[in-house]
Amino acid sequence: MQRSLISLAVMALLGLSAGAPTLVAAAPAAKVTQVTTQLPRTAVPTHYAVSLTPDAANSSFSASVTIALDVKQATSSLTLNAADLKFSAAAISAGPGKSQQASKTDIDADKQTVTFHFADTLKPGSYQLKLDYTGVIGTQASGLFSLDYDNGGAKKRALYTQFENSDARRMIPSWDEPFYKATFAVEATVPAGQMAVSNMPATSTTRLADGRELVRFATTPKMSTYLLFFGLGEFERATAMEQGVELGVITQKGSLGQAQFALDSSRNVLKEYNDYFGVKYPLPKLDNIAAPGRSQFFSAMENWGAIFTFENSILLDPRVATQSDKEGSFLVAAHEMAHQWFGDLVTMAWWDDLWLNEGFASWMESRTTTRLHPEWNWELRAVGTREGAMEQDALATTHPIVQRIATVEQASQAFDNITYSKGESVIRMLENYVGEEGWRAGVRSYIAKHAYGNTVSDDLWREVEKAAHKPVTAIAHDFTLQPGVPLIRVADAVCKNGKTTIQLTQGEFSKDKENKKPLSWRVPVIAQTIGGTTVRTVVSGGKASMTLPGCGVVLVNAGQSGYYRTLYTDKAFSALAKDFATIPTIDQLGLLSDSWALGMAGLMPASSFLDLANSAPVDAAPQVWQKIAGVLAGLHDSYEGKPEQRAALDRFARARLAPVFARIGWAAAKDEAAPVANLRDTLIRVLGEVGDESVIAEARRRYAASASDPSAMPAALRRPVLSVIAASADAATWDQMRAAAKAEQSNMIKAQMYDLLGSASDKAQAQRALDLALTDEPGATAGASIIGHVAGNHPDLAFDFAISHRDQIDKIVDGASRSRYFPGLGGRSADPAMIGKLQAYARQYLPADAQGDTKQAIAAIEYRIKVRTKRLPQIDAWLKQHAG
Ligand SMILES: [Zn+2]
């Protein structure tokens, strides 16, 4: 899964063996008795034959399923998962003439289970359980759901499914846990003229007497329930053959022209992965289904053979698509296709090891983007990814990468920065430690050995250690089984005979536990004197000494593959600041990030970052200036309510950023490097925010001119210019933008424009956006996003509004996001009162196992308040001293 930045007649049964591919038996990696379950282990499903009849107009469906299963222990009942399903018939058969109806059906809505009782005890053996039932089609992305959209003025409704982590049970009564792998044969009765899509290709389409069509799909390989997919609507599909696999992109009618880049990306990624994993993609086809709308929880999902992606994360509309949209479209393909192996072919046994899916897919996405689009310099993003992880990981509310998950609610909360970004960063460090070749060999044998099976993290370490002949498991355990961020202190360097010796000690970087006794890690460290050869060691037992060739300025974590923060002495840091321009770009980013975080935590002067920002040359890499601009924009926010200090910060920001913007200008130069486009976008927004008069005036000029001249706001400038306009919108401008949003024909652009209405700085306009969010006007999946945008500038206003409309909010936020949506709004606050509000919300509305996000939001607010009271005065003093 990629996170977001969101009843008719029962049909005849399918033959159980039709088209089932020959499958390799899985190695017995994770033992069944050790894997967490909410279901009794009395029976195991092997095949589901599902017959589905959706009634999109009435938001309901009828279905039947025949489940082939093996009873392991004699029992008089079977319990499986089901949610919001109504059963009309249940019978079990051990063969012809050996059938019995269920004597009683018990539904447990809280546990999301159904139990069928039988008068005659089921002895161990093979059975077929046949169930007839009906269910509901929701409006948010969980289970079988609908998305309504406009197509050329006509109202349309399409259906899709989203089952991760535990929502297959909303469409199919099933053993809905990743460990219970089975094969699936799906058929559906659908209106003629619509396209039905599932994991496997359709094998037949039959016209029925009533005009509808019966579509049968080939049987899937053995897989987990959460990877099943079904979609239905007025779609178009573009295809390309690559290495014997039919790759497809499916869109609503009329949008196929925006899918070419995604299709090309899929081809390149498939070639790369077939090679990397050493096991060929095993299904005959792989579609990526682009859907209108969005979710607060995710942007794409790796259903095997049928990836689902919200269209704003995959399609490129030439009217609005930017460089970063293009990068995003490629990343989705790289991430979700990595899951086809890591997740789909080999699946974690239980949600404890979710990071095996998500950390790995995130790492693979970055690796593949770096390789296939070297012009994007994606390798530099590794520092930002690590920052995202450390921000959460340095608070006491963090958790280890591998964590105990007991409930569905906890599994939903596990889709966080630790699982994704720390997972990715730790893999990057370990790959760097064992070497690229050894790592890949280990991954290959892991995939080959566990294909169609389930695993735990140690299954991966075992294979990598065997292949690479390096003791990676011990380091991996330190970083995945315990939480937190190591801190490496670098003691003053001593230079003798052309060699520099440094002393390293390991502590722990904590933002909110100042006197915490540090945990202990074995930390792989790479260091050099600037320009010299790199030297490696593993800091073990808390300290190490390193001897580096050369006598120059010392750089630790050279290349930034280490998951730790580096703390230099004042003298060593000053030397680095002085030589900042000579350091490799990735290490400039590492130094900026560490100095900012350590400064805010009180371990360095808070102004250290500004020293670096002051010595960054105007021609530094675009990514360096994006980082500086981002931090300055954050500081600008921190000065909320302090106009005098904010003005000083804004002056400094303009003085540093305006010359950078002057170099790159409003229009892209011929043959401009791709990252410059991203920097332009960032600088327009940030300079607008810190009050650069000429940028604001030019944005206004372009916005006004665009009414009659579309070229005034080309795709690359459209969103940054509109962001400047929206941020400063008065009532009249806000009305004008709303009218444009309402009139917009493209669903994707419409959603972007409604989001902009939520980003007004003016409180009165922000309130109008909140009121608008709960009306039918912006569309069913847009409201939650608008409120989220309001929270960017007005977290307290957005939170209070959402709480007072809680029932309505619950309808526009998908189930998996509910426990994190409210903390997500309030968590951006710096008002101490918000802590009490969040606590009250959690107490009243969240079960104990769903409060993780609330606790993290509270920790983030407390830290923000501490930073504002303790660190900002140091920044003020620095700004006064450096006022030019
Ligand atoms: Zn994922």
C-alpha cells in the first residue's frame, strides 16, 4: 500500500479447479501455532469460488461463496470473518449426499466474525462450505465501495475494492488473515457495456437472458485475502506486452490519454524486477486501475495483478501535471510492483512484520527510481525519508519496526513512518553494510524459498546472512526490535603522520526524554576527511575509534546511509560549516538535517542550521535549497502571533531565497535539470509565504491574466501560483476560486481546487471552507481532504469543527483512517489546550487499542511548545546579530 500524503439472484457455482496454475509448495517458515489469529485454528481454507452480483445503484450486492476447506480438529462449528454481511443460507458438504445445513448462525459484529453451528460433528477432512449472503457497497475505500464522478457532464458510478488490512470480510466471509492463503475463482454478473476487472484475466463473458453479462475470471495463485480485487465501471484499458506479461492501465472513459507515462513506467519496472528478484512475475497480466477520488489512508494498493491507484497519483493531465507528479506516478508503479513479490508472492505471517511489506517496497521504490531515472537524483531523497522516520522515532511514543499487533485497529495504525520510512532507511543501511551483491543474493533466495508462503523478519535475515557472509542479523535486530534513534558523538580529531583519529561514542537521540538511559545498538559507521577515502567500522558496546587517511575536516556518516544522528564538537561543526560548499550534496543534506534536529532538541545551538543556510552558495544543489526553504517556512509558522520576530525571519528568508529564485526564474530554461522544476515550485510557495512582494505580484498578475490567456499559468506554475493566491485569498478571491472549482470538468483538477479553498490564511475564508467540506458540492471523498488542508494553517479551528460534526466526519473518512484523522488535524497545533481536547476525544471515542496516533499527536504538540519557548529566542538573537 502506498500512503497518502487518503441484491439479486444467487449464481451457480464455479468449478473449483478451473484454470488453477501449478504452484510451488511454500517452505514451512512461520509456524501456524506461533502466528497471531483471531480465529480458531480448527479449519484451513484452500479455495474460494466467489459469485458476485453488485447492485451499484442501490449500494448493495448479493453473493455466494463456496469455500473448500480442511477441518483439522473435530468440531461442531466453524468461525470465520464477516462484517456487515447478511446470510440467507449456509451448508457444508463432505461429498455427494453428505451435506448438512447450519443449525444456527451467530454473528459477532464487534469481533467481525460469523460462526456456523452444525448438528453433526465435522470430523477432520475436506469439506465445501457454501454460503449465500448480501452485503453493502460503501462510499469510502474499504470493502466493496463506489466512487461517483462526473464524465463530460454525466454522473457516473464505478465500483472498486480495498481489503488491506482486514476488509475482505466485508465482501467475502473468509479466513481474513494474511496467513490463510488460498486460491480464488471470481465471477460476477454485471451490466452490459461495463468493464469488470479482477486479479486474473477474464476467461469468459456470457450474455444472460436479461441482458446482463456473466464474467468469469481465471483462478488466482495461492494468496492472502487482503490482495483480492474487483472493479467495475465504464472503463478504458491500454495494454503493452513485456516479458510475456500483459501490462495494463485502466481509467475512466476519456482519461486513457493521461496513462501513457504510467504504462511505460510499468514496462521498465517489470524488466528491472524480473531481473532483481530472480523469480519472474508469476501472473499472466498486471493492471493498474486508476480511480477518481481519494482516501485519507492510502493512495495505492498492491492487489496481486490488479494494482489500485487513485488517479491523482498515477495519471498525468497535461493541463496541470508537474515534475513532482511525474515522479509520483513512477514511484507508485515502483512501490506497488515491488509488492507483487514482497507482500504478494511472499507475505508476512502477521501484521507484526508489516514492515517486511512496506519498508521493503519503499526501499525498492527509491532504489528503482534512482536507477531508472538518474536525472531525478532520487538518491538524495534518502535523507528526507530518514528525517521523516526520526521525527517520530525520537519521541517516547515511538515503537520498534517489528511490533506486537493484536487487533485490526492496531494493524491499521501500523501503516506509519516507522514501518515505511524507518524500514526503508534501515534496509538501506543494511544493504550498504553487506554490499549490494550480497544483499540481492539474499533477497533472491528468500523469495525463491518462500514463494506463495508466509514469513517473519528472521527468514529474511537468515538468507541475507548466508548469502553475504556478514553478521547482519545482530545489527538488524538492534534496529528492528528496539525503538529509537542512535546518536553518535564525534570527539575532537587528532591528526598525526597524515592520518586523523576520531573517537566515537554512542548515545540516543531523544526529543522528549532528556535524561533517558540510551539503548545500545551496533551501529555501522562510515567516515572520511573531506575528499579523502571512506573508512568503515561498527560502533559496538557504546564506543569505537577510527583512523582516517588525510588531515582535514572530518565527516561522519559519509554518504548518509546510517540510521543515526551525528553530533560534532562546536569546533568540528564550525569547520564543516566553513567548508559546506565542498561537501557532497547528500552530506550537505545530512548536515542540514542533523543540525536542525539537534539544535531544536537543545544538543547544539538552535541557530546552527542558520549558520549552514548562511554559508550555502546560491548555486548549491536544488535539493539543498528545497531543504533550507522548507525549514524556513516551518520557522515562519512557528512565529505565529509574534509579528516582530516573524518579520526578522522573513527578511532573512527573502535575503537567502530570492537570489536563488532569481537564478532559475519563472520559466524553465531549455534542458533544465528536473530537480530545478521542483525547486521553482517550492520557492514560489515559500517566497509567497514570507512576503516577497515581487513573487506575490507576479503570481497575482499571472492568475488574473490566466482568465483570458491560459499560457499565463502553464502546468508547472499552476499549483504554486494558485497556492500563493489561495493562501492570501480575501472573500472575493475565495468566491472566484470556488466558482472555478465548481465549473471544472476534470475530477482530478476539481479536487485540487477544492483543497486550495482550504488553504486560506484568513480565518473567515478557512471557516467557509470547513462549512463547504460537509456539503455535497465537492464530492464524497473530497470533504475530509479540505478539512485537512484547513488544519495546515488553522489546526485548532479544523479540529474543533470536526469534533462538533463528528457523525458527519465519520461518513466521509474511511474506516481505517478514523483513529488517526482527528489526531492528524489537532496534532499540528501549538496550543496547550489541544492536548486536553485530544485526550478527551480519545477517552470518549477510541478503544484502548486505537489511541497510538493520539498519543503521538500529543507528544508532537508538547515538543512544538517546548521548541517555541526554549529555542526560538536563540533564533531571534541570531537573526538580530545577522540582520543585513
Ligand atoms: Zn506499500
